[in-house]
Amino acid sequence: MSANLNSQSYTSEESEIPQCVLCGSQETGLRADRLRYGEIRDVRECRQCGLVFLWPIEHPKAKIADFYKQGFRDLPRQVFGLDTHDPHRIYNARLGQANRRFQLVKPYIKKGMSLLEVGCSAGSFLSVAKPHFDQCTG
């Protein structure tokens, strides 16, 4: 099955074997079985193109829309015990985590690299990483 993100979206129910969403390869390896905050989910890495992705893939638009409507804005409150959505307080609350995450990435940084962080919240990780990249975008 060819994976083309522009014309086709599929869920893991269509293919029980993990498949790269970028190149379509079924040659993937398990990198982790949990996400932050202990959520159980496979983190797979494609052995063909190197893309790291979550499995199973959850594409149902209704499910994604529900997440953003119902709980997304309250996530900082649940995780960090914050009583506000103030970006400055979220930024400061996440600086320690950003520094720990950056130490995991640092060995892979090479001169001339750029960084794109998708879902950068208040930008704590970007501010820690910025001095080490030619360009940082979130």
C-alpha cells in the first residue's frame, strides 16, 4: 500500500502491520512503547526512510476534533498543576523538561542544521535549542 499523505489517510485498522506514513515501508522498529505522561502508544521508526511515528495511527477527524474541543486547553493544568493558561507561566513550568529533552537531542545536532518543532506550546524547548541551530521554527 502506498502512503501519500496528500491524497490518502488511513488508520491502523486497515493494516495491522505498522507501516511508515511517509514511504509506505513495513520495515519498522519499535523505539518506545510509551509517550510522555505514561500514555501507552508505540513509537515506531522506519528502517527505510528514518521517519519516527506513532502507531496505531489515529486519523478519525471526529476523534481529533473532540480532543481539541474537550481537553487540550486543560492539559497544562492537569500535567503541571497550573491554574492558568498564561503562556509565560507555562513556559517557565516547562523549562526544566525542555532542558532534559534537549540533552537527549544534543548528541545528534550538527553544524548547519535547522529545527522545526511541531506543537511547541509556549516555546520552552525552542528557547533552549535555539543557540545550537542555524534556524529554529515552531
